[in-house]
Amino acid sequence: MNMLEAIGDGVIQGLSYLGGLVMQFWSELRASPRVLPVVGKRGRWKTAMRQMVAIGVDGLPLIAIMSVCAGFILAMQSGSELRRFGALQYVMDVVGIGFTREIGPLLTALIVCGRSGSAFSAEIGTMMVTSEIDAMKTMAIDPIELVLTPKYVAAMITIPCLTIMSNTFGILAGAVFMYITTKISLSMYLRYVFNSIELHDVLTGLLKSLIFATIIVNVGCMEGLRVRGGADAVGRSATSGVVRSTYLVILADAFFTAIFYLVHKD
Amino acid sequence: MAEPIISVEGLTVEYEGKRVLDSVSLEIQRGEVMVLLGGSGSGKTTMLRHIIGLERPTAGTVRVRGVDINGCSAEELKAIRCAMGVAFQEAALFNSLSVEDNINFPIRELTTLADPVIEIMTYMKLAAVGLAESGNLMPQELSGGMKKRAAVARATALDPEILVFDEPSAGLDPIVAAGLDELILFLKKAFQMTILVVTHELASAFRIADRLAMLYRGSLIAVGTKDAFQADPHPRIRQFLDRQPDPITQSAAVQTRIRELAGLTGAKT
């Protein structure tokens, strides 16, 4: 009975958490037109721009370095196996398809999650502790519109861009590997890679990156909004924001990859 | 008597089975300064958070200008919130904005006034609380008293009918606290605002109040004018006014527990 209760409790908590995420997501979606320039509320797009710089521009160097490393590792690992069959040229397929479909979006999501997801939780958590969120509510200003939505809009624009950058850097790292091992020139390499990847590989990758962006922003902000108490609660919220969004990103990745696999069987 | 601007009826609040407020009823008239007194943990901040509509009560209603704030539409709630300014205990200034931008934040968000008008309004609000020269500073650069005054300026930015203060003098030296008291009286006189102040500072309460209410363990034990309040025979009020401490140790239970901790329970018997 006790175990049943515990399981039931866990399920209810998980469902109410998901429900909260969906409600928050819905409020953000409804508020998002007000963040756009010209049609939106004055000055609000500037907040979104600042967030884009924080998530995208500031995150780019890290994404570039990690993608180059990951691309090189992928090429070396697959190369060491494929070489035994005299099929080293397939490294180009592995890197090209691997990055556009999977590694680019996932790596980007995980890095943004660690860099910006924790920052969202900490920022909003601190605003909860210092009553800034309460102050907004008492001024008849919706904190979701003012604080969360610019972050969401910024993430929806920058995370796919970062994913494209990650794909590019990963594939270029593969080119370096191929040049060192087989002296294939960059133009040959690129021609080969472009032949092997299809548009739908890139598009499913980008679609996944949009889903990851939604998860990272919503979980990060939600953890911040759940902060009650003091500085230690802010710290915990940053940790649980990163842990939960990483977990949900990988879960969503598995789910959507399975769907794409089933849809694109032929 | 005219219809009260704020009326609380049977407000009951429970957190995790613990009753924090027990059927509290209070009416605040237009244009008066009502001071809500109470010790730490008496439920006064909880009551304030319900009056400003930040939390939903377990039972009871809160009406502001005759509208039930927990049962009204989003539009009505917005109108009520625009008519109500709140100065929080921690000031709650937005740390990422300068003092000036903190003050004009509600004006920019809620009105369509032109920038020069907003600038003038901001300067006037800052001047009214004596911070005319500090507009460019960031909240972190302000002292405790200045922060509170800035919070008042922000709360009054849209000329609200009702002004709510949570612990205006907590953590301030007596001179700065007295300055805030004068500011509250000035706002009442100059703008005919209805002001609700939550505090445990007696001197300040008697200086500014038209009427006082006292909360003890989640119930209102007295509501009345200053004179009526000072003459009230209720032991808790007497204790509060005379600054008598509670006994620190509930001796029997504490003694037993200390013996247990020291492993002496067995030895005694």
C-alpha cells in the first residue's frame, strides 16, 4: 500500500509539473506577439534582443569549440572501425548525417541548457526571493509576458541558429580529419557530404532544436518561479533546472527520433 | 458610514493544515491610515498578501472598491491593481534597472504617455520622496532608507487610491524611520490616499494611524482608534504596548527535553 501510494504520489506530481509547464507555455505563446518589434509593446523587443545576445552570441564560441571536438571525435571513432573494411570514405556520411540529424541539435541543446537554462532559473529565482515578481503582479504586469516571453522568443530564434552553426563546425572538423588521413580536399569533401545528407535530415534536426528550446526555457523559468525561501533555494533551482531540462531534452529526443524513424521508414 | 474601500470578510488561510489566519474581518474606510499591528508570525504579512491579491484564501472574501478580488475578471483585477500601490518590505526594486527606470516602469508599461511626460512624472515622484538627485543610481547603490523611499515612489507612480506598506520602518534607524512616517502622512494629506501599513513598530504606528488593528495568532483581537487601542484591557495588547517579553522557556517541557538529551531520564527515576 505504501509503495502504491508513493508511486501514485510520484505520478500525480509528475503530471501536475507537466501540466504547469504546458500552462506556462500557453501563456508565453499568447504573449509572444507583444515581444515582436513594431506590432509589440514598446521596448519589449529590446529585452528579447538582449536575451538573444546572451543565449546566442555569447554561447557561440563554446558551441563552436565543442562541435569541432565532437566532429573530430566522431570522425576518428568511426574512422578507426571503417578503415578496417577499407570504407574510410563513409566517415563523411557518418559525420554529415550524424551531426545534422542528431549531434548538432542535441549538443547545442545541452550546452544552452547548462549555460542559459541555469541562468534563467537563477535570475527568476532571485526575483522571486526579492519579491520582484510579486511587485510586478501588484502593478498589474504579467511576469510571464515581461520576463519569460522575451526569453522564449529569443531561444526559439537563437537555438536553431546555434544548431546550424554546430552542424557546420562539426562537419568542418570531419573535413580536417579526412584531409589528414586521405588528403581529400575541402571542396571534394563538401560535395560528398552534401550528396549524402538530405534536406529532411537538416529539417528534422532543426525541428528538434525548436522542441529543445521550448523545454529549456520553460523548465528553467518554471524552476525559478517555484523558488520559495532564500539563497539556497535559488541555488537548488538552478541545479534542478539544468537536471530536469537535460533529462526532458533527452527524453524528447528519443521520442521524436522514434517518430521520425517510423514516419521515414522507406 | 460610506462603503469601505477595502473589506475583508471571514478571511481564513491554511498552509499544510496549519491555520495562519482564522476568520479575520476588517473594513478600511476611504482616506484613512489603517495600521495592522502584530508580532512576528501573527499572520500580518499573510493578511497583506491576501489583501493585495497575491494569494488565494482558503475561505472568506477580500473586496476592494466593492469587487471581490478572487472572483472577478482579469480586467477588473487589473483595474484594481492599477489603483493600488504596494511598497514591499524588501523594497523589491528591479535590480537590473536604475532607480529612475524603476519608478517609470509602471508608467511605461501601463500607460501610453509620451517620453517627456514620463520623464517629468518620474522626476516629480522622485522629488516627492527626496531622491531627486539619485535617479541615475542603481538599486544596489542605495542605502536601506533610500531603497524604501524609492519603493514608495514606485508604488505611487500611477497615483493610486490605495497605498499598501509592508514593514516600512523595519531595519531602519529611528531618524530615517521617522522620515518615512512623515512621508506617509504627507501622501495621505496631499493625495487623500487610503493607506494600509503593516508594522510592529509601536512609535511609528501611533504617529501615523487613524485606526489600528492587532493580529494575534491569526485572529484580530482589536480594531479601533488610537485612544481606544491604548485603553484596551486585552492582555496581549497590554503586553505588546508595555513591551513585556514572553517567557522564553516553557520550563517543564524544556527541562524534560534537556534531561532526555543529556541521557538523564533513566537516572532520575
